[in-house]
Amino acid sequence: MTKNRNLSYKLDEEETGILEAYESGTLKLTAASKKMIEAAKVTLKKNKNINIRITENDLSSIKMKAAREGMPYQTLIGSLLHKYASGYLKEAV
């Protein structure tokens, strides 16, 4: 079953098969896939707002870096805070 898709990228044979299974509703998730989906949902859950004060220069730098990455600057800040809190981002010594 091949659908007419306007994709700006090329899928390999395996990726095409996965997409077709998803579109037809026949895609079966493994237990590991289900666990990853749940972990992603928990990670993306936002339940607290904070207000911080930072210098205008720091905010401008963050906004430029976020723009280069193609994401909102708030998302970049949240990602950095999450990485630091999770131990994936360490202070330079």
C-alpha cells in the first residue's frame, strides 16, 4: 500500500514499511517501545512554572543558540536545566 506522500526526505525500505504499518493501523509496539513512550510522556510533562532574572546579554545569547538549533529559547533553557538536574550536564572545573 503506497500512499502519495509529500516528504522532503527519502525513506529507506525499513522506514517505509514502518510508516505504512503505522498508517494502516497494523503497527505493533513491543514492550520496550511502550516503556519508552511512557518515559517520554513523563519527561515531557510540565507541571511547574518559574520566573528567573538573567542578564539581557545572556538571554540574547540563549535566543541565538536556540534559533540555530531550531527551537524556542524556553525549550532550550528547560532542556539545559533538565540535563543539569539529571546529572548529564556537569559544571566545568
